[in-house]
Amino acid sequence: MHRDESQKKTGLERRSLLKGLGLGAAGAAAAAATLRAAPVEAMESRQEQVKSRYRETDHVKRFYALNRL
């Protein structure tokens, strides 16, 4: 009987350890999800606002024409 009781105790200790690890991992995942910051948009400087943007030039139009699906 003594041996059987010690095996039960060891089994319960292992279960509680595994349960604790599982709960800890779930808690860490939840904390990481809440700590994830939303991306912040950088303010454009005056130079970035004035710089040339995308333009549909002849070579771009040709590329689109050749690659139509």
C-alpha cells in the first residue's frame, strides 16, 4: 500500500506541474497579445509630402499590358 500511495502522490504532483505549465503558457500568450502595440504611422516631413509619387508612365502601362491575366 505504501508504494501505491507514493505513486499516486507522484502522479498528482506531475499533473499539477503540467497544469501549472499549461496555465502559465496560456497566461503568457494572453499577456503578449495585450501588449502587442498597434502600428504607429510616422508623420511625413515636408520633403516627403512634396516628393514625386507613383506615376503611370509609358513603361508602366506597357508592363501592365504585357502582364494581364
